[in-house]
Amino acid sequence: MKFACRVNGSYIQADVEPRLLLSDFLRHDLRLTGTHVGCESGVCGACTVIVDGEPVRSCLMFAVQAEGSKVETVESLSPDGELSPLQDAFHRHHGLQCGYCTPGMLMTVTALHRQGCLPTDEDGIREALSGNLCRCTGYQHVVEAVKDFAA
């Protein structure tokens, strides 16, 4: 199927299999490997991207469903190579360990921030990120980074 969308500001036209997942299209066709695939069932949040302003599990969406949409991946956060304020907060607060889940967390926080509903309290931040699983950390540094960013 042919489809077209904007990915990180660039207009993309593609001819793909109808069953190709958005996560696979981003990673394999566009080489945007910051979108990670963990569970492939929408549970872990590693594949989270922003589609038309909403955080979306790209492993649960077909690429052709992005027809006419604006898709943003973690690569869009630092187009000039400089860390975004959110990435800088994660860096300063050591809000990552292996980094596998980090892109999904960054995209979830980015979407919530843009929507004006990013919590600033510890419990609220934990709840907001409850769909982004990490096996390496106890989340405290992530929460501190988001708290700092939200301030």
C-alpha cells in the first residue's frame, strides 16, 4: 500500500506491506533506530512515538495507519545534535541506565508536557510513566529528572 506522512518534519511517501508495523517502518525503512521494540505487545512503552500530538505504541500501529499524520520519534528531540531540555534533565539526574526504555519515556513526557498535563509531583510522575517499563532502575532518578524538567 502507498501512504504518506510527516516523520520528524520530513514528508515521507512509501509503498509498504499493509501489515508492516509503524515501529518496523521507522526502524528498518527510515533507519530511525531510537524507537526501540521491547515486548511487541504494547506493554513496555519502549516503542512510544508521538502521532498527531498523542503518545502511541508504534508496535501496535500499522505504518499505513499513519496516513496523513505527523509522526515524531526521539530523534526529533535534538535535530541539531544538542540535547533538548528534557534530555539534559535525564542526563543531569542520571535518569537512565542501559537506555533501552529511555526513548519511550522521553516521548511520553514530551507529549504530556505539550498537552499541558505533565504532573510535577512524584506520585503523579510515576503514574504518568506507569506505561513505560524499565528493568534497570527503581525510577527515582527518572522521576527527579522529570520533576526538574517540569519545573
